[in-house]
Amino acid sequence: MISSVFGKTKPINYIIVLSFLFVFYWFVHFFLFERVYSPLQLLLQAIAFLLLMFSFFIVNFITKRNKITGTNSFSLLFYFLLMLVFPKTIADNNTIFCSFSLLLAIRRLISMKSLKNVKLKIFDASIWIMVSSLFYDWALLFMLVVFAAIYIYEPKNIRNWLVPFAALFAVFMISYSILILAGYPNFLVTHYKFNFQFNTTYFLDLGNGSKLIIYVLITFVTAVLAFLKLGSAGLGKIASMRLIALYFIVGLVLKVLTTTSDAYPILITFFPAVVFFTNYIESIRKANIKEIVLMASIVIPLLVFLFEVSIK
């Protein structure tokens, strides 16, 4: 049943997932966390929701355009299910804006495998990472993914290594000019402090800690299985999967460094996770086993979310 619906790319899949996302997003804000917004704040939340919604389209575009997964909609399904497991992350607008920018960055980096317009793609990706760092300063760590992409695809051209620094300078100049006009000239100095904000309470909490550990373990196992499956795949897909794995690791590091009482950047790691999950589902040959795994993948996150709602 589930595999027959999400095993294909149909508009109805977008309608199903995005409809649930709409209900889930506002339920989390108004009922789970009991937020109250002014009209201006409500507009900001609507913008955040639209970016979150477009993130689904970007995830689907990246996976299909670069043939990282098959022609199905499992990535859309898993992206939403992970939000059910970690509902706090969609209550943090910085996380949504940062994740959206990083998705645009990884889209450009993965497309470098065509070896066309390499410098432009490096520049674009670097700019989007710089934009993401305006929400979380530690997001600058994703520049490691840019340099890894250069090393994988075209390392001998020395100018490629200089492009990220040009993007850094461009974003700095534009941001600083806008901040001066807005009356916040010291924002960059106060923002980029790179403090290590380890939230002991969050990680030692049984619910939060256990969810994170299980999530990381499942992602790690499915990633290993995905790489084992890539033995006969083309070099382009293997290189893309390596970048995605590095993206996940950097995202986990950012999660550890920046998790506070009002910051939940785990959303950043959802894209690589859904890529590995989807590849695992695609590797299951028996239809009945695939259906059982998909059913469990839906029921368990739903139960986790209902449990979190019940203890509020």
C-alpha cells in the first residue's frame, strides 16, 4: 500500500506530505509549544513555513536530478517523518532558514560532477553557506564540504580553491553594507563568536538523548549499507554519496556545538539521512518486507510524536 503510493513520483504524493506538514507545523507552534504571535511575527512564521515547504521540493529535486535515489517519493516521506520525531526543530526559525540555505548549497556542490561551470557552482555554494552562517555561526564548518567537493571533482585548478574566499568577501561586504543601513553595524562582530554551547541538559535528557542516539545509529547503519550497495555504481554517484556523508557529519558537529534551549539544528542533518534511508528501502527486494519496514517507519515516528504531545 505505502510502497505503491510513494514508490512513484506523482503530484498526489506532494499533496499528501505537504498537507500533513501544514497541519503539523501549526499544531507544533500553537498547541505543542503554545506560542502566541503578533501579526508581524505570524507573517515571519508563514515565511518560515513556506521555506520549509520548498525544502521538500529541493530535497526531491536533488535526489532525482542527480540520480542519488530512484524515481520514487520516499525521500519526501522520510523528510516529514523525521520532523515528527524531532518536532522542536521546526519551532526554530533559524534552523529552517539555515537548513534551506544549506540545501541550496549542497545542490550546487553535487551538480559539480558534470564538470560544467565548476567555478560558478563553487561560488554559489559558498555564498549559500555564508548566508546560512548568518543564522548559525558554526554553519561555516560546511565550507569543509565545499573544499571536499573541489578535491573530489577538480583539485588541480588552483583557482577553484580561491573561489570560496571570493564568495566570503562578497557576502561580507554586502552584509556589512546592509547592516550599516539598517543600523546594526556591529552584528557581524557579535554574531561570529563561535562559542561552544554544549547543552548538557538536552543531551542528558533521556528522551532527547535516546532519540538522537537511535537516529544517528540508524542513519549510520543505512549509510554503510548504501555504500556497500554502491560497489557497481558509477563514480559520479559514489562521489555524491561521499559529499552527502560528510554533510551529515558536519551537521552533527553543528548540532552538538549549537544546541541550546531555543536552538535545535538537527533539521540540517535530515537531507543526508533521508538519502540513506531511501537507498536502504530501495535495496529491499521482497515487497512484503519493504511494506513492513515502511509501515514501521511511519508508525514509530507517529508514536514518538504522540508520546511527546502526551507528556506536555
